Amino acid sequence: MQAPIHSEESFATLDGTGIRYAVFLQGCPFKCAYCHNPDTQPFAGGTPVQADDLVKKILRYKTYFKGGGGVTFSGGEPLLHAQFILECEQKLAAFGIGCALDTSGAVPLNDAVRAAVDHSEMVILDIKMPNEEGYEKYIHGSMKNPLALFDYCVSNGKRLWLRTVIVPGINDREEDVESYLALIGERIKGVEKYELLAFHTLGFSKYEKLGWENPLKDTPALTNERLAALQTYLDGRIKEIL
């Protein structure tokens, strides 16, 4: 089986535990206003790669995966290509290499998605907005599928990280953090880590290259100080809840 790959990173350190081989798959149903990789959104594009060829390439880096490393499938939305991912997961497992899924949960929770999740060592799920209105306005999609994946991971004891991008003027207040916690509710007990990420402007040039309007072109990057303050607030509230 093959899938369109946008890019690969052989020494990724921010996409799960340890040193990772990150595979960015092409295509995404969501059109996030703050997307920093808009070039991964179109379904047309990427380089078609066979699962066997990708596995052979990854195996060259196996020695770097000691200490909890492995492969992370990201995107775009990787679970658009769930059957391809499952084939890679099964082949890599034969060599003792685990895989993580870095997903927005944008696709329906069908049998192929369940199988890819079941064969992964962990899921990194992006909770983009705290309510359906936010998803419609800023993500141009629904929160139905992400929450279904969230529930599936928690109910099956899947190792789970959550991530949320914090954008100035949109979701950068303590009240917004409370809204996310209210959405998550009791499911927070099944979450190993909840990490806030800072909105940045590094991808702005990609909108110009694509000839697309950048909906947040006048929005400044979130400061490190504000990110740290919100992460501290979130961590404290989670401790209170647990």
C-alpha cells in the first residue's frame, strides 16, 4: 500500500518520547485559521511512497530509537491514511519499533482508524477549540470526530497526550483554559500529558507561496512568558481535579 508523504524528519524530538522518525502525510479535512503548515492541507500533493519502502528507510535509524523513541505519523491528518499506517505499524513492530499518531482526530472513527490506533504505542491528540462554535469558526470543521477518538483512546487505556495551540486574542485567557477542562471533564484521568503550544508566525511565508489569504496575518506570536503562565495554570488545575 502507498500514501502521499509531504515530508519526513529523521531526528524529531517534539513528536513523542525520545528521538522520533516523523512522517508527515499529505492532506487534512480541517482548515485551521492558525495552521503553520498550510501546504499539507491539499489532498492533491505529496510524494506517493510504498509502505515497504518507508519501513526500509526507517530501519536505518533503529539504533537512535533506544530510550523510548520510535516513529510518529503526523500531517496533515495522518489518519486519512489509516490502512497505510497500520501496514507500517505491523511491519515496524516486527523489528521492535513502536509508532505514535499525532492527529487532530478529524476523520470518522471507522474500523481502519481503530486498528491504526490499537497498533500504536501512543496518540497525541490536538484539541483545537473548547466548543463546537470555535471549531466551526476557526477550524472549519466539527469537534464530533476528535471527541469520538478521544473517548475511544480513554476507554481503551491508550497512552494519550493532548495538545492545544494557544493563539493571542482567541484562546489565551485562563477562562479559555477552564473551557477546555470543562470539555474534557472526567476524561482528563486518562490523559498522561496536556501540553499547550504557542502560536507562531513562522509559517506565514507559506501562505504567500501558496497564494492563499492568511486569516491571522495581523496576529502576533504568543510570547514564551504567556505560554508558560497558561501552562502553569493548566497544570495546577489538573492537579486539583485529579
